[in-house]
Amino acid sequence: MIRIGDFSRISQVPVSTLRYYDDVGLLKPIEVDRFTGYRYYVFDQLPRLNRILALKDLGFSLEEIARMLADDLPADQLRGMLRLKRSELREQVQEAFGRLERVEARLKQIEQEQSMSTYDVILKKAEPMLVAGVRGMVATPPEQKPLWDELERQAGGASAFTGPCFTLYYSEEPQWDIEVCWALKSPVQPRGGMKVYELPGVETMASVVHKGAFVTIGEAYQAILQWIDANGYRVVPPSREIYLHSPKPTATGVSQTDPSTVTEIQFPVEKVR
């Protein structure tokens, strides 16, 4: 038998780690002196310790390792745990590679413009939601006020709505095909030109926030579209324009110059390279 300090030097595993493995039942000493508390090991325990270290290096938790070292663990279950870990590691590699691509794209943008962009694009997930919407064709986006009037009239007033309203953009040629929407607190009866339905969720949504007048929102669109292209994504319509904070509309519509406006632009995207 050898004392824990010698076993630590031979295995190159810290004494504190060996004590912890003992406490959690992963590697018990062959004997513990009842008077001094010294832990003793034997060389035959080195293969088990090496297996613990090898499995830990593969990314398994100590709890998972304990299960894998159980004598009665079926081979199918062991293979299943290894395959699951393989999938987890592949996903981590893909996430890390995607992050690396975004870092490289940001560096390239800074090198080209010699400054940090005003807009920061992030990826997020959009959950499904119950919405009421009115869809129509307009010559330009600022001319959508009649659609909003129709939506509020058919829904029975703003009390039926919840959260910020938003516009879905399906296409822009030859006219703008858009749908003005508002999330609903509870279902309402569809009528007139208003449709009530569940807007599908989106797994990957590129998002940017624009603070300032609508007349300058083109800068935000340019920034997010450049980001999408630089990071190897493509747009999957419809895009969303969410009005987080908008000034009250006037008789001629919503102000295009109010600097207090806050708008979030969202583009559903998928990887193409």
C-alpha cells in the first residue's frame, strides 16, 4: 500500500482531488488509518483513476463518470452516453466556429470603416404568438396608416392588444406587401380584412435596435443586411419591424422625425456557408 501523497505524485493528481474523489465515492482508498486518517492506495487503482481522468477529459461530469464506471452498466447505455456527448461537443464546436466568424466579420468592418458601428446585431429566437393582422399593398412603408386604422377598428380597440405592435414585410416589388400586426391577449373574432392566427416562431432571428427618427432607419437596415451577408446568412422573409416606442400618431400618421422612436428590426435568417 502507498500513502495518498505518494499516490498523488505517481498519478500526478493533486491530493485535494483524490480526497474529493473519495468523498463522492468515485475512487475510494484501499484503506484509511482509523487513528491518523491517512488514506492508502494500491497500484492496481491506477487504471481506474486513469479512466476517470480520460472520461473527464472527454467532457463528462463526475456524476456521469460514476454511472459509466458502474460494473452493471449495459454496453448500449454506455454507447448512448458517448454518442450524446459527441453531439454536444459537435454543437459546441459549431457555436464556437460561428462566434469566430462573427469576430472576424466585426474586425473586417472596423478595418474598412476605421470605427465601431453604431449598430450591434445579435441572434435571438422568436417565440410563436397569437396575432391579429391586416395585410395589404402600399407604395411605400410610411403609407401603412390605413392598415393600422383597419386593424384597430376590426379588433374592437386597443384593449384587445398586448405588447408592441409590428409590421411584417413580405416583399417590396412592385409594391410593398406588408402586414400590420399586434399580439393579442386572447383570441378575438376575425372580421373584415383582419386575420387572427398564430405567427410561427423563428429559431434564428438577426436583430438590431434603431433609436431615432424613422427617416434615418435606413442606416439600421444597411447595418443589419451587411452583417447578415458578412456572417454567411441569408434572409428568409418575412422580416419584422417592431415599434418598441413610437410617438402618438397625428392626423397624417406617425411622425417620421421624432428622435424618441425606438424600433427593432428582425430578419429571419439561415446559414448558407
